[in-house]
Amino acid sequence: MSLSRAEVYDLSIFLLIVQYRSFRKAADNLGVTASALSHRVKALEERLGVRLLNRTSRSVAPTVAGSALAEKVSAGLDLINSGLQELHGHHEGTAGSVRLNVLRDASTLLLRPALPIFLQRFPNIELEIAVDDHFVDVTAEGFDAGLRYGGTIPEDMIAIPLTPPLKWVVVGAPAYFERHGRPELPDDLHSHQCIRIRTGRGQIYKWEFEHGDDRREIDVPGSLISCESAFAINAAIDGIGLFYCLEKLASPHLAAGRLEVVLPQWSSIGPPLSMYYSSRRQLPFGISALIQVIRDINPLK
């Protein structure tokens, strides 16, 4: 099935509406009326034979089919844009520079495996990366984009998931379990030494657990507080206490036997790591190119 220019345009309109969650904002971006966009989306739905958007007087949200289509369209347009920008960059002798603010966990899990490929593929892009767990206003601080957990991204930003939902687990060292035993339920953590987490917003994080429909948040005790996962994981390896972290961060130590998972049946699934940028700005080529490299190598598959 080949697409006409009009159909490609309608798909780009649909994607813009999904990103803004608003006909009006998408219309303002394109310099047309909201009713004109509504008619085009209705015509697209009729041609495809499926509802793409759920509309109310206050909100617009994609249906399940709409979300799946938006993801495919977004990936396709990113690839097209990446190719055009790369061609332009090679022609001009430079593809520009971009600034990115990144969580430390994301720098370890996503950027470290992606950067060698990215820099080889796009040698003309100057990429400046600030690794910072403190929450910052990326636009006000002069960054082109940020990379952090999806649940912490402001609603007025456009977020592009780069990973599947992520699994969080409680880990500890064999030596710790020999001295203190193992918790059997999340509430048992109240009688254990835990390495607590201070978030980028300055709050002590409550550990989240889920088992079927049972969901709990535990304000764990502990005399050590860390805002850096790598430091806290090393402290857990040294037997200081239990730590709650992404399973992917602990994987090498779990495989080597330095750490073990406890409460595995209560593991929690959290939001993906996402690239985000201001809805008022166009995504720079360097960022879209980096997104494509991360998706190509799929480091958290």
C-alpha cells in the first residue's frame, strides 16, 4: 500500500495532535484552525476504518490503535528527518552541536553503549552531555533535550520513550543476609538496614512494590542515604544494607554472585527512560540521530 502526499501529511497531523494532546495546540503550530485538523483526522479514520483518537470537550488521547500507529509514524518520521539532516550536514561540512542533560543511570545504561556508534556514524555533530541527577529546567538552562524517567517529565514537554517499562528490585549481598536474614514481605523492610534514595527533586524516595493487584509504598529505614545508584550499589555489595534499584544496573553483580535479589515476587515495573524536549521547539537533528542510534542498538532489550 503506497501513500499519497496528502495521506503522509494527514499522518503527520495526527502525530502532532497525539504529541500535544490538543487539536488547538497542534493547529496553532501549523497555523490552521482546529476544526480543519479535526476534519482531516476524521477523514483519516474513515479511510483506515479504525478510531485513532478519543475526544472529549477537555482532552484528546489516542486509542490503543492510535498509540500503536503514532509510535510507528514517529519512528518513520524520525528516520526520514535523520536522513535528510545527515545529508544536509555532510553537504555543509557540519551537522551542528547539541546539549543534552542526562540522568546518571541513563548515561550508564543508554549513552555509554550508544556513543561509540553515534560518534562514528555522525562525526560532524558536536554533542555536549551534562550528567546530572538533579532536576533542571532543560529549556531555561540552555539544553536541547533531557533524558530521564518518564514519570518525572513535565507535562508540557514532548517525551519519546527509549526503553520498555523498567523493572525495579531490592538487592543485597550474601554477607548481609548471613547477618540479618531475608525479608519475606515488603513490610519486613522496616526491620532491615536499607540504603535510601534521595531523588533529583530532593525527596526521599519510597520504595514501590507490586504483586498482582497489591501495590505498596514503603518508607524504608536506614542510616545511609545516596543520590547515586553506582555508589549505593557498591555499598550494598559491601554488606551495608539493602538497595532498591533498576535490575539492569545490578545485573552484572547479580550474575557474579556479589548481589542477590530479595522479594522477587514483589518487583515493580516503572516508566521507561525517555528523551524529552520543549513542545515549543523543533527537535535538533543531533538529538533525533542519537535517539535513532539508541533504538538501533536497543541496549535494554
